[in-house]
Amino acid sequence: AAAARSFERAAAQGHLHAQLWAATLRANGEGVSGGADYGAAHTFWEAAAAQGLAGAQYSLGSAYKHGHGVAACEATAARHYAAAAAQGHGWALEEMGKRCEMVRSAPEQAVARLACDVLSRGGHIGPLRCGVRPDGVRGLFVAQAVRD
């Protein structure tokens, strides 16, 4: 409990890694009363992610993917995963790879492979959108990939 309070005090002062640890402890219900609190965790993750911490960006992606403390949204999850993946975060790269595999047609697969390649090399991708194609395939579609 003392460690959780210390992390939360440091997080409130803007300490980047303390924000991530405070969020993690809140999400896991460790050292805090009342068990897991994804709402509080989300606040800390947002603060750290806004400062560019890849671990927080990944955690936000996971929160949006699973609906922990927020409404589940694959598009928002993908945006946070992409931000973390662009910094080389391994689990985020894996998540982006899973999303690229969701794309079915040959032209879309080529774009998805390019987008994953761009992310893995530190580039960024343009808008991602979730949807259903006319042929019924559901997935995450990459609108544009940009090499830096």
C-alpha cells in the first residue's frame, strides 16, 4: 500500500514512469483498497501516454481493446498500439501484426504489410479504420502508410 501511495504522489507531480506504475497497480488492484480500478488507471495511462511513454500507450490500447475502464473500441486501441509500436514496443508490434493479419484481400494485405514494416522501422501510418467490407470481411483497414 505504501508503494502505491508513493507512486501516486510522484505521478501527481508528473513523473512519467510513476504514472505508468500507478496505473498498473490500480489496474491490478495491488496495494490499493477496493480492488482493480481501471478508471483511475486510465487517468494515469493517459497522462503518461500524452508524454509519449510507449508502455502507457500500449496499456491504453489494451484497455480500449478489452473495455477496461473505457468503452471497448478497436479503432482507438489500434491508434494507441500504433503509437507504442512506432517506438519499437514489442507487445504493441505484435498487436499491430495481429491487426494486419485481419486484412484478407491481396491488395489490402500488401498495404497492411507495408504499414507494419513502416511501424517496425519507426515510421507512422495514416488513419486506421475498423469496418466491414461489402464481401462481409470484418477487420482493421489501413488507409495510408508513410515512410519517414
